[in-house]
Amino acid sequence: MFAADFTEEEIKREKGVARELRKSSWWKRRCSEGRCYYCNSKVHPRDLTMDHVVPLIRGGKSTKGNVVASCKECNTKKGYLLHFEWDKEKSSKKS
């Protein structure tokens, strides 16, 4: 669907960085708020997932500035889209 900006090895490395970031106190505090970044729904902290705002396959990194807590439904629906692309897609489906 999209041309990868990273090689498979680079993506694998970034996923490892994300796994470590999920263990951090910063991420645990982020999840303790219990809010999905995208739909703002109240979600139990253990049901939040880590989403890369700029997906790894599109050149995103596993950094605090590029990951958000999201509900599983939003994370799945967003997929490899950027936030503005997903918003545009949601808007077109409502019309």
C-alpha cells in the first residue's frame, strides 16, 4: 500500500524500542489517564495500545513524540494512515 521508508531491519529495531518504551514509567503514566488519543473515550488503562502517529512503515520512530495511547478499535481502524488521512477517510464515509 505504501512505500516503506525503513528497511525491515530498521522496522524491527524500532519495534524493539517501542517494547522498551512500553515498560517505562512515562508510558505507564500516559496509560493511567485512561483516554484514547483519537476518540477521547475513557478506556481501562490495560486496554490502551501504543500507536505510532507516523507509522513505522511510513518512516515514524518509536519516540515519546510519536506514540500515543489509543483504544484498540481506533488503533486498528487507523492502521498505516496518518492522523489527517484517517480523519479525511472517516469524514468521507459519513457523507
